[in-house]
Amino acid sequence: MAYTKRHDGRKMEDFRPVEAKVGVVKRADGSAMFKIGDTVAYATVYGPRELHPRFLQNPERGVLRVSYNMMPFSGQGDRVRPGPKRRVKEIGMVTEKALFPVLNLENYPNAVVDVMIELPQTDAGSRCAGICAASMALADAGITMKDMVPAVSVGRVGKQILVDLDYYEEAYDEETVADIPVALIPSTEEFTLLQMDGDVTREQLKEALEMGKVACKKIYDIQKQALKDKFAGDKHVESKDSGVSSSKGGK
């Protein structure tokens, strides 16, 4: 049966509802939560701090390390088996590469910036949610960045090109499916992540990437607003402590 209408009522270019917050883990140097549909990612940042053992240090720039973990009960399909596995290492590596171009690690020689991503709940798009959360957490930690990195999956179900496939669409067995996670630097429109599981034509790929750019820029606005909301809240606390009463956002 041809997939001509999305099962949840979304338009082909729409992503699922998004919720984003920063400063959610108080003991971390930076932290964020990013939720898209039923996929939830938490990211914490520790550092920059001195890297040990010292032979791993780089005197020219800092080192970025990303740890990615899906909790055993998080998946929509089979239970996720705990412990290190090849897929988890691969997602951690591509997340590092997606974030690396916007980080000014030259400011942190001999140091390491650790990013830890945990997913307590997933419904597809987990690596993209992790990148979005990690990008916000790095900004929350005050790491020098050229830009943030939004990410979203695009793809094909049958002949339809669509944005942000959920688990139902990824597992749709009546049509062929292709899943294409992308991450973008909005200021330059450069992709820092482009992977594909499945087959598409050249024209389908072009259409999917253009839809991905538009969606990423919308997610980028949500990321920025989450940071603005957090720092507006911080200003409110400071004003309250100094005896001046002011509401969030200056209202």
C-alpha cells in the first residue's frame, strides 16, 4: 500500500513536536535536554579540563570526547542490550565529527571537553536528538563556538520524501524506506553529518537535503530560544537576590 499520508497527521516537511531546555543537570559544566516526538536526549558537558594521561594531550588544541548511550529500556523495538557495542561507538564518533567544525578547541590546548549523551526514551532520530542536545550543552558550558549544530533525519518512504521519520515510518514494511540523518551549520549551510540507510535517486537526495536544511534552521531557532530562556531565568534570580523584583523575560 502506497504511503501517501503520514500516520500521525504531519505534513511531509514537518518534524514532530520539539521541547528543548538547557541547564538541566546542575553539577555539570553545561547540560541540555532535547525532545523530539517521543525521543528524548540528555547531554552533559564536563570541561575543558586537563587531559590524562598526558601523552594524549594536544598542545595545539583541546580534544573533544563524546560518549553516547541508549538506556536498556529506551527503545521502541527490542530491549537495548547494555554495554559497549559497535553502533554506540559509531554514533559517538559521528557526533564528534558533527560538532567539531563549530568548536574553537584551539583555545583549550592540552585539555579535554567531555560530552555525555544519554537517551532514556527513543522513537527514531536518536543520533540527531543527541547532536541537538550536545550542541546546546556545549553552548551552556561556555565553550567557544562559531555556531550551534541542529540535526534532523530526512528520508524516503516509497516515493514520498519526508522529514523526521519516526519508528513506525522507519519500520514500514509495505514500501522501501531510506533514512538520512543530517546535521547543519546554519550560518554557512554546511552539512557536518550526512549518513544514509537505504537507496535514493540523485533527485530524491537533493530534495531531502533541501527539506533537511529548512527543518534544521527551524530547530536552530528552538535551540537558541532555549538558551535565551535559561539566561533570562538566571537574570531573574540575580535580580531577586539583589532585592529588585523582575519577572522572566522582562514582562
